Amino acid sequence: MASMQEMSHRELRQSLIDLGYTPNGPITDTTRRVYEMKYLELTEGGDNSADDLAGASPGRLTQPVQRIKPRTKEEEPKRVETSVAQPRWKGRVAFFLATAIGIYFYLNFIA
């Protein structure tokens, strides 16, 4: 069997299917790296270091993807309270005025 870098997209897809993994999408130049990592994981039992793919072809990633860890309660940003509080009635008055103006124009100009 040819090495992974020498395989065409179709050959890589067929190799993955033969290993029991069905690719969810097409293998293109942009998605090939993901499928190469999956191929290495299936053939080598989960050892998929970036050194295996380093220099596979120009433009490909040569470093492992960094995982983003979820924030804990201590790391959450603090909320900043504003010093000027807006009164609750302002929004209600604006809604009332907009409704009244709408009804006025409807009754006088449209109906």
C-alpha cells in the first residue's frame, strides 16, 4: 500500500472505509488533513502526533490543534454595574406613544 501522503483522495477515502470509518463529507485539499489524522488514529491505535504529518505537503498544518477548555466559575468575566440606572417606565412610555401614534395614523389616514 502507498504511504498516506501519496494516496489520492479516492484511495484515502477507500482506505478509511476499509478500516470501518465512513467519511461524512468529501475529501478535498482543505479537509484532507482531518481524514489523514483519522487514518493515522485507526491504523496506529490512536497515536496521531503532528510529526507524522509534518511536511506532508505545503500549506498543511504542522502543529497539533489546540483545544479550547471551557471556563470555570472563577474564570468568568465580572459584570460591571453602571452607575446610572435607567428607569423602567421609559420603555413603557415609548411603547405607548408609538402605539398611540400608530393608531392615530391608521384611523385618520388609512381607514
